[in-house]
Amino acid sequence: MAVIYLDADACPVKDEAERVATRLGIELLIVSNGGLRPSANPLVQMVYVPEGPDEADKWIADRAGRGDVVVTGDIPLAAKCVAAGARVLKHDGEALTPANIGNVLATRDLMADLRSADPFRQGGGKGFTKADRSRFLDALDRTARAAMRDGNG
């Protein structure tokens, strides 16, 4: 049975993920260090991990695999989940796959190096738009349906 794992710390698409999970009847595990309001939805389980760096990532990486969907903006976590056979989506709906995860990880590392080399370089990429939200909803729906087929096949 497919499960959607949501890396919930600083995640802008919690509500959208819950809508898709409800529509498809898939369990949604919202994983965070706490501070999130629990959902009354019986398909949604709040998973609170201990405080500390990457605890939610470790929890998800230890469990996600073939037939599951992981929603995260954390590229190292995405790489682990892709390697485990899970389908992975970023918050804007971009799929991270065996074909592109290497390039995405390398770009992330390069940008981190550039930021550390220039203390005046201020991060803060583009804002999250309605188009990103819409793209995510469509991508999660398609990806979750495909994961359901994976999990049953």
C-alpha cells in the first residue's frame, strides 16, 4: 500500500498533500520536529521526531521505499529516497528521479559552496507561487496514482 511521506518542516504544501491523500485514500505521514497542528483526518498521521538536525530526514529515509511518495525540499534526503525506490517530489511539483538526482545534488552542492565563498551573497530564492502550488497538486496526484500501482504490482 502506498504511503506519502511529507518532510513537513518549512513545507508550503501540507494542505495540498492532505487533499490528494484524502481523494486517493492514501495514508499521509507528516513528519516534523513538532509545532504542527494535528489533523482530524483519519488518513493523516503526525509523526514527531526528536529535536536535532535532520531527524525528520533520517526517519523518512529509514522507511520510504518502492511504492511510496516522498515530498521534500531537502535534496540529500531526496537522493536517499530515490535510491530506495521511492518516488520523490519537490514542493513545486518537480520530480526527482534516478535520471536527474545526481545533477540536482551537484547543483545544490555548488550553490552551497558559492554561498559560503561570498558572505555578501544573500540567498532567498523566488517565492512560492499559485502556479507552483497548482503544479504540485497535479504532480502529486499523478505520482501517488503511479505509486499505488507500484505498491500493488
